[in-house]
Amino acid sequence: MNRDAQPILIRNARVMDPASGLDEQMDLAISGGKIVELGKTLAQTDEMQSVDAAGLVLCPGLIDLKVKTGEPGSEHRETLHSAGLAAAAGGVTTMVISPDTDPVIDDAALVEFIARSSRSKSLVNVLPAGALTKGLAGQKMAEIGLMSEAGAVLFSNGDQSIASADVMRKVLAYAGAFNALVSCRAEDATLAGSGVMHSGELSSRLGLKGIPIAAETINIARDIALAELTGGQLLIDQISSADGIALVRGAKAKGLEVFCSVSVHHLTLNELDVGEYRTFARLCPPLRAETDRRALVAGLADGTVDAIVSAHDPRPAEEKRLPFAESTPGACGLETLLCGALSLVHNEEISLIELLRGLTSGPADLLGLPSGRIETGAPADLILFDLDTPWVCDAGQLLSKSKNTPFDGRRMQGKTSATLVGGEVVYDSHGLFAG
């Protein structure tokens, strides 16, 4: 953040702050990397750059809890720099880097490496997640305390669930001593087996092995029970089913510190998007039935879902141009997180402020960040977007090194116009700040 950056006055924007419920046409002033004033008609000082944002929504920058990069180890897939470019274009101002890199982020030195490297490489804020177990092997607990002190903001086992209930219990209990958030993928590997899509009539018709919903719910029920036993903070990563949402809703009703995230793809797509064996739609967890998708949206609206994630998982063409069952699961999502999610608003499935809560204040609250809200003194991590701009997603035009998006060819409505991080403009598609 450059505290010497020119102060900015953004005028006539539709200011939306999910944390407070604010939704009004207002002006907002930025100085020293922070929001300094918010009001109906703010006075412009001589040193201020004035920007007319009439017709645009101004809201906190998106906070993405689930981003994979190839750095370190697989830079051909994605680097911190290219991920930062994609994030800025998508309105993401803070991204949490998953620990499943090569080497795995399972000690304090690697946490510090990611934090230090990102300062010079990424346009947006980068926060490292630490591994729950050494090498993500699910057997020996990693040094959660040391990584927490080094700057890890949450702890996960990547895309691998922890098979041992005893290891998971110890992880939750130990992490609780550091007030650390444990994020875990809910999938029983023995039930999921070699499945490649949702188990149902469609998978049978396509001749593809399915993954039953029970593979998710068995682990959710187990981990909720362990969170209750230990008092730990548990985040179910990328929940995908109606039954899973019901379990989390019940845990919250009991007052447990149990949270969940859902990917933008699972909110907006379903198993039918696999279509004619479209490998871009091969995801982990798999896209479920339409009833499950609707339940996820309802869970977002009622607060059961705490965060929407991009689940950004860049994969090169050679890993996707294969028969469906042989392709690698995963989709890039940083650039399409907001615009993909906006389809729920345009389809009148959810209100805009409810949607933005899951992208801003929801994840900020999980991590205890000062960003994710619009108030005096908060970091000026902000985005401006046009709610109605029509466009067609062209995977080849994405800024990510990999182009594996299930939204390829999809008609979209709504797009980021500008992104500010710490009061600095890091993306400006229409030259709003060029004057």
C-alpha cells in the first residue's frame, strides 16, 4: 500500500456494504490507503482526484478463501503474479493461497516465503493458508502454532480430507489453542473412490462412475461432532449438497463454531453442465443436482453459507483435453467469481446485498480482517462494477495462465469496472481513473 498515493473522491456511486446493510447513492473519499469519509455530497479538495461513478456499484473488494497457484513448484499453471492479474480483473482484492503447492506450505518458513514473495509479485493482498498435516498426508499434524505466528490465516488439508478421526480431533483441539480456523474438505475417500461426477441417473446414462452425496455428509457429520467435542473452529470447504447444508445449519443452531463455504460454480451450475463430457465441468467436489444447487443458494440467503469462493484451480490444456474420467478436476475462477455469482441476482434467486455478503464481510469475519466493509478507517480495498454489462465469457481471453473455466462460452451480465487495493488503482477497464 502506498500511503503517498493521490487521494481519491468517488462520486455518485451506489454504495453497498453488506456488513451494515448500507445501499445508497453516496460519495466516498480515500486517503492514505483508507476510507476517510462517506456521505451524500462530499467536498473535493485540491489534491483529490475526482471520479464520477454514476451507474456503478461501489462495494468492498472480494475476499477469496480458496485460491490455488502453481507457485512454488508448478509455475506453468499459475504464478502469484498471473493470479494477481486475474484477481484484480475479477474484483478480488484479497486471496488466500491454498497450501497444496510443491513444496507443501507446512512450515513457518514457507508461510513467510509466500507472504514475502507476494508483496512484489501480486497486485492484490495475498494471505497464506498453512497445511493441517505434514505434506498433506493426513497423518502427522503440522506446526500450526508456528505457522500461525508466521502469518497463516487458516489451516487446511487442501483437497484431501483427513481420513483419521483421531488426527482430525487432535488438529481441531490444537488449532483451538491458537484460535486458528480449520478448513477441511468433506469427502470420504473410500466412498468417493474413483468417482468423477455426481452419482445419479445422469452419471449412469453417461457411463461415468458417480460420487454419492453420502461421501460428503458422512465426513461433515463426523467433523461437526469433533468440533463440538474439542471446541474448535471448523470451516467445511466447498459444501456441495442439500444434505450437507442441513447438517451445517443444525450445527449453527446448536451454537457451534461451524462454518461453510461454497464455490461459485456449485451455486450457479449443476450436473447437467457436464453435458457431452465437458471436462471444464469436472470439479472436486462434483457438480450436484439442481435441488442441491438451489439448497446452496437458500443457505447463502439465510446465512448458513459464510463465504463464496472461486475455488481457483488452474489446469493446463494437457490435463483437460482428455476423456472425462481421465481429466484432472478443477476450474479457474478468480476472474469469473463476481460475474458468475451475479447470475443469481439477475435470475432473482437472491438479493445483491445477500450475495455480496458471501463475497466480502462473510469471509472477512471468518478471518478477522479489517477489510470487507465500507466504513471510516477501513482499508480502501474496493471495487466498482456495472451490474448489467452483457458479455460472453471467452476462456482464451482470461488473464489466468490456465483457461479451464466451465463458464466458457456462457452469456454473462455484470463485470468489474475498477479495483482498488489500499487506495491504489490496480485494475481499470474503462479508464475511470485515467484523468
